[in-house]
Amino acid sequence: MFKLEWTVGEKEKMLLRDFLKEKNISKAALTDIKFKGGKILVNSREQNVRYLLKEHDHVTIFFPPEIKSSGLLAEKLPLNILYEDDYLLVINKEYGMSTIPSREHPRGSLANGLVGYYNSKNLNVTTHIVTRLDRDTSGIALIAKHRHIHHLLSQQQKLRAISRRYLAFAEGRFQELKGTIDKPIGRSDDSIIKREVKSDGQTAITHFSVQEVHDDFSVVELFLETGRTHQIRVHLSSMGHPLLGDDLYGGKRTLINRQALHCVSLKFIHPVTERGCSFFAPLPKDMERLL
């Protein structure tokens, strides 16, 4: 059973309810704990949320077990794990692997591989993907091992405290070597997959900086301020610089047979230890050879 523990400090002498609120335990989580098999202990004794905490009290919260999805098939897939602890995973995803199963690709996804990995380690956890990548985008993906950890990391996303840096190979030469693309994105009227810049779309902001210029393409560094579906692909295509290999948005496949996009680094605050975390994934071979 997943648990979190704290020792009450001098300035934390308050009702247990308020203490847990400060620790970002949501009302929904407290309801689950109360009615679905969790426990809240103070000094190894079960207490309700109206208990008045004293300095040096030891608080332990047990979350109820999560129900695994019966529809998610466990598969033994190669996973390039950059980091793992009791709370999260950081994975360098290969291109060609979907993040979650779809009708077109029901097997071979990162989610399928995670279930298989958890089963092989006898870990009673479910899959919570915090940062998704398109099927043919490679690079770093952040995974939470528990619903509450996913909740905490999602809060960081809303506060834009999770930073992802991408490298893309885009067609042509940019007139401006640095700038911000602020164009709303929505679903195309004639496709359930394709997105486009639309006046009634969701706010989408991408910061870009050209790093190198080659004969056939430019190497562009990108940071996302928002996380819309296909955001980088749509924004660069709207500038007349589609990604190499991205034929969905006008890119040519003469040099590479998938969109040349890689999440190269990830930074965030660990939701439990509160330490800064930073990870790096070098370019995959198909992009590296183009340089």
C-alpha cells in the first residue's frame, strides 16, 4: 500500500486536516482514504482529521490500493529507464512507440510496457503518464507511480514548473533566429488526428531558438509554455518550417522517415523530496546521423 510520512515541525502544530492540506492532500484523496481502505496514523495510532498535532508527531498516510485497468495488456518491452524511485519513473522513449494504446496501435505502447515492467517487479502500481510524447517523437517521458504523485506533478505542470527542452530539425532557414510562437491550436475540421492554428483554438505558446543551420534544415531548440497536442509540429509548420519527416504537416521524408523531434531534457521538483531534478537524453541515431 502506497504511503507518505512526515514529522511535525514547530510551526506545524495545527489540526491534522490543515496539515494534510498544506501537504497537498486533496479532499478527493481524503475521501478515498476514508471510504476505500486507506488510513491516517499519528504516532502509529489511527486518528481523524480533527486531531490537533503536536511538534514531533509522526504522521503516516496510507492511500487505498489502486485498481489496475483490466483493458491494459501487460507486455514485456524494452524500456530505457533513466531514473526510478518509489514515486516516479523517467524514461527515454524510442520513436515508433505510442505513449498509450490506440485503436490503430493497441499494443506496443509505453503504457503496455510499464504494466509489464511493474508486474515483473511485483509492484502493485498503475500507470500514470505525466508528460506524453507523440508516437514518432523520441525522448524523455515522466511517469508517476501513484495517482497522488500524478496529482502533485500535474499541479507543477499548471504552474509551468516542469520544463521540457526539445530539439527539432525543421525545413528551411528561419528569418528570425529566436522568438515566440503564440498561436491558438484546435482540431482540424476534417480530421480527428490533425491539428491546426485556429482562432477559436486553445492557447498555445512555443519559444524557439535556432542552434545550427544546415543545407537542408535548421536545428531548433524549443521550450513549451503550454502542452497542446502536436503543438511544436503545428507551430513550426504554420511558420513554413515543417519538421523533417513530418508528412502529416507538410514535411518531406527524404532524409528521415519520422518527424525529427526529440525531448532532450526535463526539469522538475520532486513531489516528495522537493529536490530539483534534471535529466538529459542524447539525440537518437537517426537524428544524430543527419548532423
